[in-house]
Amino acid sequence: MSAPAKFIPDPDGRNADFYRHLAGGTLHLQRCEGCSQVFHPPRFRCARCGSDALAFDPSPGKGRIFSWTVTHRPVDPGWAAEALPYATVVIEMEEGIRLVGGWRGTLEEIRLDLPVCAEVEPANESFGLIYFAPVEQGD
């Protein structure tokens, strides 16, 4: 008996734009062209200045661990094949926003303020997953 498939969301609205970039293999963050504020989740108007002139700009994907949680038993059976336990991390990006993603390091490496870099894994033509890995010394 094979494991069930992982649930892959079908995002809509401004979230669809964010995940479409991930599906293409790159991380883009939404930025206001009026005041340069970067924000997440995506929206239709800037929360700072009210402008609707918004763009998705490529991000280098660099940040630091802000928080994390460790999963010992997956709720979704599609994730049961993942090596357990696994971590989900909250990252404070260099752009000033926070993103949530999977962890691509050992649990022993996780610590507050650890420098990390995003890794994007396309899931289908409209959705991609974000993982974070520790930055190697010298990167």
C-alpha cells in the first residue's frame, strides 16, 4: 500500500502570485512601488501608504531563525514519509518580513538567529514549497 499524496494547495488572489513564483523555482516578495515597503502575506494595497502599485521582486532568500516547532507525528498522512521528527521554522528575512518554511538541516543545528538561506521546491505549475537551510561558513 503506497502512502497518500501530499496535499498541495491551490492558492488564489494575491497568494496565487506569490506561489506561482515559487512554482517557477524562485522566491519573490511583494514590494510597494510607492514607499518601498516589503510585506507578506501579499495584499492588494500597501498597508503603509495605501498605494495599489505593488510588484513582486526577487529575494536573495537570506534571513535568520526567529522561531521553530518540531513535528513528531504528521497530521497529514501524505507527510508521513518525511523523516521524523522534522522542523518548521519561522524566518526573519533580510527584507524585514517573516516567512514560514520547512527545515533542511539537522534539529541539533537549530538556534535563534541562525543565518539561513531559502530553498524553493516547485510542487506543480501553480505552487511551490519553501525550505530553509543553514548558511555555510563563508557564504
